[in-house]
Amino acid sequence: MNAQLYGYHKVLLDINLTTGDIKKTPIPRENIENYIGGRGLGMKILWDRLKEPGISAFAPETPLMFMPGPFSGFPIPSASRTCVVTKSPCTSPVVSSQPHASTVSYSNIGGFFGPEIRFAGYDGIVITGKAKHPVYIVIEDDHVEIRDAGKYWGMKTDELDKTLKKDLNNERFQTAYIGPAGENLVAYACILHTAARAAGRGVGAVMGSKKLKAIAVRGTGMPHIADHKQFSSALKDARATTTGLIDGLKTGILRNWGTSYALQSISDNGLMAVKNYREGTFTEIEKINGETARKKAWVRDFACYCCPLSCKKSGAVKNGPYKSIVHDGPEYETGTMFGSNLMISDFEGLMKAIYDGDDLGMDIISAGNVIGFLMESYEKGMVTKEELDGIDLKWGNVDAVLKMIHKIAYRDGIGDLAAQGVKAVSQKVGQGSEAFAIHVKGLEFAAHNIHANPSRALCYSVANRGACHLSGDNISHQNMMAATDSLGLCAFATDFNQPLIPGIGKNLMANLLTAITGLDWDEDRFAEAGERVYTLEKMFNYREGFRRKDDQVPDRFFTEALTVGDEKGAVLDKEEFKIMMDEYYAERNWDPVTTRPEDKKLSELGLNFTT
């Protein structure tokens, strides 16, 4: 073991909103060595602090953590990411003796917030407790204050972003905040940064439960690195790789189009969420794809901290009733979930829906899924117009969608039920609607259909936070995603996340980590760390009562074949799906009946404390 550990501050900023206590908590060296940072270190803290199952995600003792990784803040290309780690307010097992049992939740966000946490002198921020009234937190290096947020409570995110920066009187502050959806505990509320970068999947509801409106942070320092010569060499290699990402024949995709490039291609391939996942191809995709966005809206490309990819696109609606909206998008997920999934081909209407979803602070993936479910239920006569508060929730009706977005954010009428997520709505609707309630463990699918994509079906089924498209389609990918999320590195810059785009490989990641920390990292140790993180998440869920029956996708994908597009006729084979899952558990060394990791595997990974 190296005597000196570099690259970390080795402390957390611990803030208890109930008591007002603010302190620096040392991070045990073994936790840094075993879990790296970011998602991994956050998961270890969550395990240690929530020692019993069934604690509510909204309980004061549930920690809400903002966890950058050891790459965050260094001039490594695309090393801007922060993982927000907590317990999920969205998920629940099929059977549990604990009324508040749920999975781990983590959400990865880019921008500038994570690097600024590191500049301020911390490897993470851990927030517990619940304030008596709305508050926000201001962090300037060692100076930390909890301030009254009464004037900001109720503000939408676009207004708050501008107002808070102005009130702080310093543009160097980086901020993260919630909108009305988070304040009103919408299960899938998100945390916003720069008014459009969103940490989704419900973490905003946990922030709202603590009466915490915003965090503002700025700092002036960084930890030292172990080997400057080795770091410079590895950094040169990383920059050469990302130059290829920008300039290559097929690899200028993200800079030119952001993730909207996938709107056309994924629809063409029959893998898109269309009409509540009834189809995989949207026949009007040309009306909302990246080329249309570039022509009709986009005026500027944005980048996160130290990122040459500039995948964030922003523009203005130039025509129609929503003229003057200035906002980002459509990205693949937002363009699909508020576009093709709701059969909306009105580009300007789509941009308005995306703007409202972000401005109100909700996860557009889940919101689009819930609204799509209600549209189908309405189409099939399972819910009436009266039960929808008079909204004519027909496919493609932009006005109806905008009304639903606002009702959800303020939990008004039908919005109160819809705010609880598609699983809760389906349980209320009944009538066999669970067959087309598109979720796993209570978390809504992302924008990828699985009729013709068995590996993505596996990804959704076994993902530790519920139906997560970013979990990984196989074991190696899952382990690497967990490890990369722990570094603070964007998955778009890696060589395993985008099939058409080369990137930074695990050997180069290990070399950079070695140069920064002084620890001996190589590919195998790095992959093992990812497996350790993924398995600890699994054990957290197992402790909460999740079993194999929870690793299942809805019946729609086994029984209703696609009817249009190149994958017309595609349907998942139930027996082949079962075999695929059996093989997955066997390769993971997880019990195929209960899905519990075997003791031998836990011991190999140093997770004996979970048994």
C-alpha cells in the first residue's frame, strides 16, 4: 500500500438540515480504494447510513449525496460528471413486509457542479435531516451557510437559475436546484443545473422532502496529484482520443447533433418508444429529428466542464404559439418521450413540452411514460375524460400534454395520482392495464423499445435503480458503467457506451487514476471495482426485499408484435428471455431463484459485511 494517497481531499461535507450541524467527515481510505468515488462511494455511504430496510426515501435520515469522482475538476476531457445518490422514491418490490422498501437511486449529471464541489475542497456533499422551512445552502470553500429560501420556494427552475445567480452576485457560483415538482414530492422530480441539465429518476423529490430548494457552491483549490509526468502523458492520450471523437468520419456525431442524432436512426431501426411502446418506429420522425431541430431552433452548442464534445444544443422556437421559448433540446430521451411516445410530431409543441417539463423540474422520461400510459388507457376506455379533469388526452394532442405536465407538477386533480408514477396509476386503473404499464420495479422505461432488443430487455430487468437504459446490456458493460460513474467521467467519452463512437478505454482510465492517486490501478482492478459497486447496489436492493419476480418486463413485449417499420412482427420470446436471465444470474454468481449474490462472490469482492 502506498503511504500517501493523492487526488482526493479525503473529506465529505456533511450537512444536517434538522439540527443545522455542518461538519467535515473523513472518508476512510479503504472506501476510496474500494469504491473510487462518485456512484461507488455514494453507494457505500448509503449502505452504511441506512442500516435497516424499509426506511422511506423521504425520511430525514435518508442521505442525499452529490458525489463527483476523482477525475472531476482535473483537465481530463469530459470529466464533468456528478452522481446524485440516495434511496429511490419511485420503486417498490412486488412483495415486501416493508411499506417503504425501495431500490437505490443514482443519477448522473454533467455541467460544472461536480468540479466546483472539488474546487471547494470536498469529495462529496452529504445532506440529511429536514429543514423546518425552505432553505438553500451556500458553500464557498470552508465557509458554509444554510439560508432561508422562502423567496425562492415556488419558483420554476428557469427563473430560479437567473435569480439565484443575481442574488449571489458572483457568476462563479455553480448551482443545483429543484422546481415545483420537487417541492410537491412528485416521485420522478429531478434536480436541475444550468436550467436544463437534469439529474432525474426521482432524486429531486428527495431534495424536496428535505425542504432544500438549492445548493450554490464555488471554490478555489484542488487536491494534488501523485505523478505529474505520468498524468501529462495519460492526459495527452485522452485528448488525442477525444480529438478523434470530434474529427473522425463517423465520430463528429455528438458535436454536430448531440443525442438527437439517435432520433432518426433508432426509429429507423425499430427500437424507439412509440405510442406507449406499442411500436418501435415513428413514421413522422423527420418532423422532430436533429436535422429539423438544427433548421428550426438550434443556435448554439454548449459543452460541460473540459469537454470537447459540445453535445448540448440550445435554441429558440421561432414560429407558432410558443414563439420566444429559449431552451435546449430535443435530445434523444426528451424528443422521444414527449415526441414519438405521445405521437407528437409538432416540433414547436414538442419544444414547449420539453421546456415546461424542465422548468417545473420533472424527469421527462418518466413524465412521458406516465402520460403515454394514460393516453392508452383513455383510448381503451379504461379512464374517462371526467376522470382526467376534462382533458381530451388523445394521441398527439399537444395542448392536453401541456395541461397534464402542469397538473402533475402541482399534483392537481388527476396529476396527484400521475405524480406517483406509472405503477401506481396502473394499480388504480386496473382492468389488465399492468400489461402496458411500462416499468421495472416501479421505475419507468427510458426511450428504448425492447420488442426487437433482448439485451436491452435484460438491461432494464436487472438494473439496480429500476428500468435504467444506462445500466449496461451485459455484465462487462454494467461493471464498466459503475466504475466510470465512480470516476466522474462522461460515458459518451468512453469506448464502450456508443457503438459508432470510439473513446477512452479502461486501460487509459486506469492509467489516469494511477497518476492522480498514486495507487496501482490496472484494467482488472478497475473492472473489479465496478463489479463491487454494482453488487453492493444489488445487495442493498436484496435487503429491501427485491427478488427475481421483480426482474421482469411488462407483458406487452411478449404478446404484442410491432406492426410497422423494419422490425415489423418482432416480439420478445418468453422462454428465450427466461434462459437469457438464467445465464445472466449464473455468470454473475447470483442465485437464479432469489437473485442473491453467492457468499463466495461477496467474499471475493470484499462485501462480507453485507451477508
